[in-house]
Amino acid sequence: MNGEKLLSPAGRCEDRRFVAGAGRYTADLLPGDALHAVFLRSPIARGRIRHLSIDAARSAAGVTAILTADDAAQDGVEYMVWTGAPVRDDGAASSDSQRPLLNRAVIRHLGEPVCMIIAKTRQAALDAMELINVVYDADEEMALSIDDLPGPLVWPGSADNIAAFHRLGDKPAVDAALAKAAQTVRFDFDISKVTACTIEMRSALGSIDANGKLCLTTSAQSPFALHGELAKLFDLPTDQIRVIAPDVGGSFGMKGALYREDALVVWAAKRLQQAVFWSADRSESFISDEHARAVCGTAVLGLDADGLFTGLWVEAHTDAGAYLSRRTKGMLNNIGGVAGQYKTPVIASALTFFYTNTMQTSPYRGFGRPEATYIIERLIDKAARETGHDALALRQKNLVTPDQMPYQTGLTFLYDCGDFPKIVEAAARQADYAGFQQRRKQSEAKGLLRGIGIANPIEVAGGPFQQTRPDNARVTASADGLITIAPGLMSVGQGHETAVARLASQMLGVPTHSIVYAQGDTDLLPTGRGNGGSAATVVGLSAVKIALDELITLGHGVAAAALSCAATELTYRDGAFATPDGQTMAWADIARHSNQAGGISVLGEFTPPDVTYPNGCHICEVEIDPKTGKIAFCDYVVVEDVGTVLNPALVEGQMHGGVAQGIGQALGEILRFDPQGQLMTGSFLDYPMPVAADLPPFRITTIAVPTAINPLGAKGVGEAGTVGSLAATMNAVADALASAGVSEFEMPATPYRVWQALQSG
């Protein structure tokens, strides 16, 4: 069965095959006769295609087909199915943004696919691409960022480039609270545009499977989402479409929905009746992967004379890119995170999403949660400096306390449980916050600046918020004694194979090597959530638990019938059912007596009644060399409440990766374009991914306050590291710079920008 993996008896189940190079990625699954596709992409960011000639390329050696927008239109697959209808709470007109699979006329961002070249080898396709003649009329003016707006319209039909606009909260109440506040503090934030930079770049294989189904095998995190989108695109029943996501080398939200290239290889395979494969190289990924973050704006916090928060106003602007999609508006679902862990009575926000002549933005680890936490936590630090409060003490006096749970925040979120003061106190103690001033003096004696940064992140998991969705899991016991688990969740590096296997081993009392893990194949389940939003454990693993419980219940019934006794007389232990007189039946026996083809099988489903709220405290400490602007980490402490911790090593690994991604953005990751729309940071020479030597010595602990939202008591951990680290790192840098008189500083904290700030500070 595609996607099945026999689990090793010890350690993380997946590590052995990955380390040994035995992983099965999309590029490892090519049939021998697969054709290879490459895409001719627009070298301009804004303009029109005036002329396109493909005749010479069609006759090139090894070429099978050259496909254009005209061919796609002829086959009825000209546009992506979901275009992202704009919504504007101000009632003004906006424009739909239909995204063509292949572009025939108006270019709206750098790298738009214009032609698909299919050949027997990748090199033959690349050679043929050189023979295509395209003449563009490039526009001199374009909207490349929110700073350029209003600028020329990316889409006609409206008076501005606003793709969507939303109001949340009680703005008059916030205005009144701010007017009465003893002090108000304003923070202008600018959260940079980044990209995911997954280890395995996107790849896709379109084919016709053995049952005649249109099949997409791809590096993706949510195969069932792609399954539905493909069915709509080709106007086919879902049982005629199959999506397979094998091992995936990183995803982080970026690989969560159908891309143009995915749809195009499936269309090409259908048209040519032959497998077609495409894989991006790193340069292509920089311009064809969806971008992320890109949020700027203003936040204002009111405080009374005692330092208690009275009101909060947040105006956030998001660079949506050239095409609005259902994946663009993460801030809308997650803006409630600006409430943080604090008792701010009234909060309001205005969210504006702008069209620009760049690749569209989409989820990236945390998707709206790191941005919301960044806004409130950076604002609190600024408030502490301006009011003379200690940054930790100001937070502590405003924290929601356990006796106030469940707690309705000032903006949308309703926290079910948590002990925020206990978490913060534990982190402060572990970081020796009280001893920081002495350490600062020691650094200053060496000519270095020292800073400490705090962030109390809270995130919403298992959602989306107010739109909770179910997940499924199928568990099958077969006559060979193996237990096969096909979960709706998707492991893309987090270790879910291990989590599923160990849960099954504990509940069934069988060794992990008798468990087969099968994921990422839409033929195995009616539907599944895949990966995203810290939902895999909260929802997906809960569905696995329910399925395992149902399997045991069903096994009792089969064993009772076979052993001629009442089910209540049976005991279950170590993978076998036993009667009082010593007769036993193991799962292999149960399967043989079940009268089900392939063994005994159950489908479990879990729909959470609400979302969960993982929370924590991050404390980061840095030193800066003012001569060079170089930042060095002295310490990084994390205390997290992710609810019940099922696998401590997996939690720590998730936290390590998440913290590293937040630090990477804080210290340098950013996508920049020149005035002509060319990407200036399109390789790792210019886009500074962090390496191990750049990262701090993480110290991570957990304090569990289990939730009642799911049967495991888990809150989710996948996004937690990034949600806290972006703010904690920048707060530490800003604190160090403030000690040298630099009052305002925003990311990225590259050595040059830090040095420059110190020179002008």
C-alpha cells in the first residue's frame, strides 16, 4: 500500500530510514517513462505579453508538448478554481483576482508561468525553453510593497489596491478608553516578507493510476485539500481523483494548498496520457513558492496610573500579493492573539489586505499568530520603557489569572484554561531575570551591549477559530498480525509517525514494530485534515485514539462470538482477548474471524468542540558588539504549556525548529525587490538563512495545564516556538540598543542595520 512504513522498534520511528537515505519523496517515485516539465516564467513583475512564438521549441529534440494558456482554455482548465472573493467592511468596491494556470496576457508578478515545456528529459525541456520567443511590454511603475501604495492598480475595477478590509472589536469603546488613559503608547511595526525555504523544494508528478484515476503525487501537507481542489478544477467526482503525499521534506504551511504547477502536471498527464513530473530548483522556489508575513501597521496601548492596560487599537496592513486566495488572510482568524495573555478590557482592530505586484502571501509557521504576538509583546516593551516600569513586572500585573478561566478576551478569543502567572514566573526564575542588570554591567565592561527580551505568546490551535473541522483515522487489524493506521493528519517532519505508533502501542499493548503507518493517500480515507495549525495532535491524534478505542470494542464483540462467551467476560491485555478459563484470541485471530476483507477495520472521527490555546513564556538574552553590529545569543529560555505532553522529545524538537525560524526572520530573512520588480534576495547568498552557529543554547521545559477540549488533553505545539521567538528576539535586540540610546528599531536585525542604528542613534 502506498505510503505504508513499518515502524522500527525503538527511537523515533522515521529517523532510521531518513538518516540512511531511504526516505520516499516525490522524486523517488517516478515511473520509468515519466516526462519532464519545466516552466517558462515571466521575467517582469508587471506588464503584458505582446507576442509569443513556440514553433521552434515544439520541433526541438526530445520535446513532447509545449502547452500555453490557449491549450488550457481549450480543455476548460484556464483558471484556478478558488479566486478569493474580496470582502470590504467599508462597502467600497474591490476586484476579483482570477489566477490563470498559464498566463496569456497581463503579468502581475515576477515568475508567473507562461508556457509549460514537456520533454523526455529535463535537460531537453530546458533546451527547448531557450527557443521560445516572448516579447513583453513592461510597465515602468508598479506596486511592489505597501510602501508603494496606492500606486498603479494591480487589478482594475476599484479605486485603490485594497483586496479586503475587515473591522473587529468595539472601536468607539477603545477610543473612549484611550482618551481616558493616563498614558498611551504607540508602536509602528513592520514584519518583513519571508519565504519558507523548505529542505525539499516543491515537486509534483501527474499520472493516471492503475485504476484509471487522475493522480497527483506531490510534496504537500494537506493531500485531501488538494484532492477537493483538483476534483473541482477538472469537474470530476472525487472518486476519480487521487492525491498521494509521500515523505515530505518540510512544509511549514507553504505547501498547504494546490499550486498552479500541481494542477498543470495533472492536466498534462490527462492530456498526454503519460506521467509528467516537475520539480523546482532553489532559484525557482524563491519566485514560485508563496511568500509570507509582510504585515505592517500601528498599535496603540492605553495604561492607567497603576500600569494596568485599559484599551488596545491595532491597525494592520498585509501585503497580499497579486492574487487573493483563501490562504491569504491568516491575520483575520488569528488577530485575537493581540490580546495576548493580558486583561485588556477593550480591543479593536482594522485589517487591510493590499494587492501588490508580487507573489501572493500564504501561511508560514504560525500564520498570523507570530504577527499578533509580535505586535502586543513589542508594544508592551515600549510601554515599559516609556512609563518607567520593568518589562516583566508590567506583564505580570496584567496577566489573566487561573481563577478567571474561562476568560473572554477583549477581542474574539475565549481561553478555556491556563496558568499564565505560573508559566511566566518559572521562565523568569530559569532565566535568572533578577540577575540581568549585573550581567549587563559585565558586558558593558567588555564594551558590549546586553539586552533581554520577553514574549508571552498565546496561539489558537486545532481551528480555524470558530470553524473547527473534524479529522479521521482508519485502523485495520489484519490476519498477519499487523495493525495498520491511516491517519488524516500528515507528518512532514514533526515525528507524527512516532506519536501515532506509540499511542497505538500503549493502547493496544502491542510492540511498535507490529504497527504500520500509512499516511498521505486520499484512497485510504474519506477525508483528512492533513497538517497545519498545530492540529495534528489536538484533532488528528484524537481521531486515532477514538479509532483505537472502537477497534478494541469491535474486537471484544468478534472474540466473544468466536469464543462463545459474553463480551463482558473477556479481558484485554497485551494485544489479546482472554476468557476466564484461559482461551485467548490475538488480533490476527480476530481478523480471520471478522468476515471482513483485509481484516477488521474501523474509522474514527473527532471534531473538537472548540480550539485550544497553547501558551508560554520566552526569555531571550543577547549581546551586541557595537563595533560590528554582530548579535550573539547568551541564553534562550522557554517554558510552554502545550497541555498533556505525549512525547517530550518530539515537543522539544518542534520547539527547537520553531524558535530557529522566528530567530531567522528577526535576524535577517527578508525578501527585497528592486524598483523594476526583480528579486534581490533570490539565493542564500542574499537571503540569510540561520545556521546552527547563529542559534542560542535553547533551554525548554513544559508545565502542563491539560485542556478538556479533546480526549488527550493536548493543546498543540507545532507553531509555539515561532510564535514566541520572533517577538522575544527582537525585544532583546531592542533592549540592548535602547541602552545605547536607540529608541526605535525594527527587523531585520542584520549586523549592518544594527551598526547603522548605533551610528545614528
